[in-house]
Amino acid sequence: MVVLTAAALLFGLSSLYSYNRDLDVVRYVSATIKTVGWATSELESEVLKFDHALTALLAGTRNEEHVQLRFELLWSRIDVLLKGVENRPVREQSGVTPMLHDLLAQMERWEDRVYELDVDNPAGTLALQQELAPYRERVREINVDSFSGSQVWQQLDIIGDVRQRSTLYLAGLLLSGGLMLWLLMRENRRNRYLAFHDMLTGLPNRMHFYQLMTQALNRVERQQRKLAVHMVDLNEFKAINDSLGHDVGDRVLKVVSSRLRLALAGKGKVARLGGDEFVVIQPYDETAQAEQLVTYLLTELAGDIRLPDGCLSPKASIGTSLFPEHGTTMVELLSHADTAMYYAKHNPKLSSQIFEPGMDERRLRSQKLAVALQLAIENDELNLVYQPIFHLKSGAIESLEALLRWHSIEHGHISPLEVIAVAEHHGLAHQLNQWVLFTACRQLRQWQRLGYDWLKVNVNISPNIFMSGELGSTVEAALLRTGLSASSLVLEITEDTSLWDTASSTDNLCKLRDLGVEIALDDFGTGYSSFSHLRQLPVNKLKIDKSFVSDLTTDPRAGDLVSTIVRLADSLDMSVTAEGIELQEQRDRLQQLGCQLGQGYLLARPMAADQVPDWLVQDQQRYTPAG
């Protein structure tokens, strides 16, 4: 503002002084000669300045903005000469009016080319300069003619004297005006950029996206094409911010936005709506094109991001709505894309989802379930059932896995997967984890007081509480309140959860191991663990996913994989638990392969907490503690 004020003041003073100097000219020069001579000379001056600007651009001493400024000033000069009563004497000169109209028409044809000039493209500048040459000569001839005659020469002597003394003040006028114009244009560009772009990523922001979306809808309607809206959301981004810091979160957003921009490369436009939500607009002709782009985006986003303390592999969920199948307005398309993204995000088998009719109803159900789940946690209306884990060789019980169950009065029986998905999406995962952990520890302590002090309990941990860095303090609080020994607790963490960040995962798990808690890597074989990564994690047990066990008797490759996992665990001093044992042949085969522990319907089904003591007593000979 200080610079703008100073420039405006300088411009005003220069204008006032130049006006006074012009009064001196009026005293010595007749109106007609002054108007004609000054106007034609200024016209030639502007043509020459424009020509010199082109030459300077070719030489690299001036930039494109200077050429554009000279072009605009020349255009303005022609407009002034063609209009107004005071310039009528100029237009009455022989050949002036046709020449001005010709030059104006030519400048209209040059306009786009002038604003596309580039210092790296001298051919375009040279061509423009060559086309200007004939007009430069015509302007020159008219200017010379306007100063012919003895009387005119006397007048010109006076004008020359005045001009010489006024040059300094005119230069100040042009300099201050040009500076003000440049500052105003720069400030306007900056303000416009800030208003329509996200400061962190440089992508179009929500306001700009609405404009882009409106334009895209109008364009595809006019061209009779289709449009896909892809809502992109990063999984567990809040956990990244909470556990690794906002600097890491900002770096992830910058890398993701850069990857999205490069991946689109003319196929569409991307904007950041806020947080970790991005939206992609894609015009297309065939539905397969939209599906292919989603697959390509997921692949491009999944690459490792290097951090000072390791690597992080972002995972995204994409929801897609199509115009006109799923809506014809921006509001409908965005809402349906967001709904589809919600389903992709909370279905562990999906990374992307195209909107389908009925999804809105299921999302409304999710919102109602979230309210009911909040009350169920607060009122202790959830239940845990317990499924035993056995030593396969001796048949002795090793531990009990706590499994969540919820029967709502309003909604009926809710599957555990849906409960977890609702909790994670609506910010209830931490409360739910706390409830499960405290309830399981308190229940096990009661059984231990009955004489089963060797018994352990397995508790599944959500990625949210693991990545937030609060797991250690939550476990300590649960053990302290219930009086349970840390060695009696086994925490089951999914394989993919531990892959977010190697350094952070190792630190979190080491803190738990220092407490004396055992760690089991759940669903092993379905994720992407490398041997080096697994070797760094302080894990006690591997749990083989039930998909391998179910194929054990029919697919030789499943047996080979299980055998490999067992040998790998032995080399790392870990025990192996097989899930989902339903056939005697599966149990026998697992024993042959060296698997130590197992659970499944063949051995024992999940049971309510009050059934566990009776179950232990009824078959005590078989289910005695190992050792």
C-alpha cells in the first residue's frame, strides 16, 4: 500500500506539472498545427516504441509484459485519434483516416499473437515485427507531411524547444503511470490466485472447483459427452497427522496433489476441497475410460513417500458418480461421489466404488448406527464373546480371543465389520477400542480369580488407536484399573496397520513389549509385509488368515504357503496361529506343517462370557493349560 500510494502521488504531481507545460505549447502553437503535429508524431512514437519493444524482446533485454504494454498504449493512441472533436483536424489530413482504420484492424488481428509471445519463440516476434514495418513507413510519411511548409517549420522549432524541456516531466509521467499499472496488475493477479487456489498444494480450491464444475457440465452438455466426478480421500490421514505431525501430513498432501496433477495430464482437472479430500473432474465418452482412470490414479498414489525417519505408503479411496446417470447437477454428482467414496473407504475389499442406487439409504443407516453406537458404548450395551485358541499338538487351551457383538433394539444384530466401519468413520473407534480392551481385561481377571490364572485374552486393535500413538497409555490404564498382568494380554494388530510407517510402528510396538504385552500380527499373508520389515517389528505371533486354511486340503499351493510362513516364524522366534479351522483334515495338515496354535469352529465356537467357566470345567481333561 505504501508503494501504491507513493506511485499515485508521483503520478499526480507529474500530471499536474505536465499540464502546465502543455499550456506553454498552446501559447506558441496554433490549435490545428499543434493537434496534427503532436498527434501524428505521438502515433509514430508509439509505433516505434512498439517496434523497439519487439526488438528488445528478440534481444532478451525486455520481457513479454513490456511488449504487451507498448501494444496497449499504441492501441489506445489509435482510439484517441479516431474519436473526439479535438482530433478532427488530424483525421482531415490526407490519408490519415484510412491509415488509422487499417492499423486498428491489423492490431485486432495481432492481439492474440501479442499475448502469446514468448522469449523462447523468436520466430513469432520476428514475424510480427516484419508485418509492422509497412505501417511504420505509412505513419512516418504522414508525420513528415504534417510538418511541411515554412510556417509549420517555425512552429516546429517552438514545439521542439518546448518538448525538449518537457521530456523529463513526460518521462516521470510515463514511469509513474507504468509503475502504478504494473503494481495494480500484479496485486490483482495475486489476489485472484489466493482467492481461487489452495495455498498448500497450489490446486484449485473449493470456490474455483465450483466454477470448473459448472463449466465442465455446460461443456459436456453442449458436446453431448459424459462426465465423471471422482472423490479421492486418503485413508487414515488423521492418524498420520496425529502420530507423525502436521509437517509430515502437509508433505503427504503436497506429494499426493502433485501425483494427481501429473496422472491426469490433460485427462481432467483436480481440486482440493479441504483436508485430505480431493476431487477429479473427467470428461469421457465410454464408461471404461472412467474406470481405467480410477485404477491408474490408485496405482500412482500408492507409491512410497520418503520421510526423514522412513517411508510411508499412502492409500486412497475413490468414489465415482457419473453424469448423467447419477445426476445432472453439481450438488447431486458431488453428493453421490462422496457416498460412493464412503463405501469404498469402509469396505476392506475395495479401494474404489461407483455410485449405485440405494447407497444413500445405507449411508443414512450408518449415521443412525453411529448415534446408537455412541449410546451403546456409554451405556455398556455391547457384548464380547470369546473363542478359544488351542495348542494343536496337545489340545490344551492357550488363550481366548475377545470378539465384539452388538444387538441393537432398534437395528437388530449388527455385524462386527459394520460396527467397526461405523466407529472408524464417525470418530468412535478410540472409544470402542477402550471399551473392548477394558471389558476383556476385566473379564479375564475375573476368570483368573476362579483359578484360571494361566489364561490369556487376545484383543483386536483398530488402526486408528494404533496410529494415534495412544495405544500404550490406553493399555497401561486398562491393566492398572483391572489389575491384570501385562503378560496375560495379547494384542492383535493387522498386518497393514503396521505398514504405515516402519519407524513409528516399531516404537509403538516396543513400548507395548516393554510393558510385557504380547503382540500378534493378524491376517498375516493378506498384506504386503516384507521380510526386512517383519524382522524389525517386535512381534511374538503370526496369525495365518483363514483363506489359506480353507484351501489347505484342496490347493497344494496353500500348503506350501503355510509351510513357508511357519518356517519364517521359526527363524524369527515367533509362534504361528491358524484361523478358521473347520475340518479335521485341516487340523491334521496344519500339525504336519508345524503350526503350533489354532482356532476355529472344529475346535470351539465363540461363547458368551458366562459360559466360559462351565465350558472349561466340563472338558477339563482336554482343555488343561499347556505345561
